[in-house]
Amino acid sequence: MKKRYSLAVIGAGASGLVAAITHKTAYPEHEVLLLEKMPRVGKKILATGNGRCNMTNLGAKPDDYNCPDFVSPALNEYPPESNVDFFKKIGLFTCADSEGRVYPYSFNASSVLNCLRNECVGRGVKTITDYFVKDVKVLKNGAFCINDEFECEKLIIACGGKSSSVHGSDGSGYKLLEKLSHSIVPPKPSLVQICTDSKVVRKLKGIRVRGKLTLEKNDRVCGESHGEILFTDYGISGIASLDVSMFIAREKTCSGLKIVLDMAQDHSEKELTDYILYEAESSPLSPCENVLSFILPQKAGEVFVKECGIDAQKSFSDLTENDIKELVRILKSFTLDVVGTKGFDMSQVTCGGAVTDEFSNVTLQSKKVKNLYCCGEILDVDAGCGGYNLQWAWSSGRLAGLCK
């Protein structure tokens, strides 16, 4: 005879763990089953924030996500402060930086996972690891049968997306949902390194700058971000480029996409022009390879001077009006053609997933299958870097976990 549970949760990542805990806390008499295909729960949590786990962002709001209307009920019910309080109640102290990013006080992701795992054990959640769910059937009485082995009255699918399969997210949850008549927005990697025309970036490999990145297509601004940019042999990385990649993922094709980089966003073209003129007058014999060192790393300045067609060895005093115009242009609008992004295994988040219109945004229950719920990254919900995606995981997991 099959073991029957009140609730089964498929996927013991961030949202699945919180959903199981929330349900067991609200209904302690219910038996809750948590199924995870990896050898241990929450493996992806350990990799977030470079192992420090950027848990949420105190400034997170619905407009930070690709579907603000859908995420609003969950984020309004469980805003960042509520999730910080949730973790405090299960034994985790946190701290926030000047940009509102919240971390465990230990700055160690294992602290977050340990609290969640211990809470599951303490609440009596039945957890099975190394268990792959390949089939879910809806029974005549409305219950669910998992792998012809377990039955449950309610089911939460929290399998994540396709990003970082080594941590368990391989898109297998999409197949389960499709068998249950749900539609899937084709997944694409997001918060991932951007591949560009490599002729110039190869010369800049390893150099970091700060600035504003704008993604454009046919003079239309598709998205923008600010922060650190790392040049690589294939394109660009760094927080600002990862954020911009989420807009690339929403485009049907990379044809015509351009990255415009402002490496002097705090200064106007006139200020830059005046400063270069001042340098030319005060240090007339200095070689032009140093002319951009006031704002860029030396090697970067040398590369950009050559990109402007300027002889790096000629003197400041030899700079022409057109030379200065070109130097200012490249500082304010260095342009790269986008040819794509790195793949899912390099990405932090998946763009795409279960179509949100097929779920109630108030309960996260399916509109097609009664007593079926989804939460976390398996839904077509994503945001930029800074704790926003884990904020969605906690809030959506808590909302789905309240299923009665």
C-alpha cells in the first residue's frame, strides 16, 4: 500500500525547503514529504553569493522582476524584512550592507542551509534524497501519485530552472509540468557572462572597470545596469554585465544587440574634454599612452588610445581636436556587438519556465490542476543580481506552503 501524505514537495532547494517548513508549521498535524534528487538538500544555496549567500535585498520590490503583477502578492505578504525575521526565528542572524544586500552573519551559505535543514528535521518533515521524480499522476479522487510509490493530497513542484545542473537544476521539473498540461516559456540562461565581438576585449582580458552598461537594439534601450565590468577573452563579466544579461535573455535574437559602456558615468563630455586639455597643457611631453590614466587602469588606457587611432608614443601636446573627441567618445560610449551569452552551467538564474498566467498569483495554485502549486525558479520569474531571486524563492515558498 502506498504511503499517503498531506503534502509532497518536489525539490529541496531554497523555495522547496521553505515551503515544507511553512506548511508543517501552519499544519503540524499534516504529514509532509520532501523529495530531492541530489544526495543532499539545498546544494545550490551553498553556491549563492560566491558561498556567502546573498539572501535577499531590503529594497526588493515587484518592479525589480520581469512580471511585477504576478509577484506582487507574494512580495507584499512576505517582504524582505519578513523573510529576515523568518530566518531569525529558525536560528539565523543576518546583516545587511550599504546596498541593502542581506547575508548570514557568518557570511557563510552553510549557515543558511543548516538552519533550514535543522528546521525540517525539528518540524518532522520527511525528507528523501537521491530520489528522482520521473512521473506524477492525478488520481480520480484529485490526489497525486508520485512514481507509483507515494500519494499526496497536495503537491508543490519546486524543482528550480536549468541553471547550474551540477547543483540540481536541470529543467526536469518542466517535463513534469508539461505532463500536467502546463505551458513552459523556453528557458534561457540569465545572470550570465556576455559574449561579444572579441577583437578588442581580448586585449583587455583581466581588466576591471566601473561604469554604466546599456543594452541597445536599433537605437532602442533594452536594459541597463551600473557597477563593475570585467573584460574577458570572450566578452564581459562582472555584476553589471550579469544584470544586463537578463535583458538579453528576453530578446528573441542577439542580432543587432549592442553593449554601450560608459566608463566615466560621473563626468560629462565637457568635463572630460577640459581635463584632457588641461593635461595636454600641464604635461605636454607625456606620452599619449598615459592620457587616460586619470580615469582608467593604465593597460586599459593604452588599449583605448590605440583604438582611437592615436600613436601611443606621441606627446600630449600633439593631440588634435579630433583625437580628444575620440578619447571622450570611447570613454562615454565604448560599443561592443553582442553575439550571445555563456550557457546554463555558467548562469545563476533561468529566464523562462512555467507560464505564470496559468497560476494564481494569490496562492500560487495551478489554474489547470487543483491542489497543484509551484514556487521559486521553476516559474517564469527572474530578477537581477543582489538577492532578488532568493527573495522570490523565500516569499513564493512561504506562500505556496500555506496551501490548505
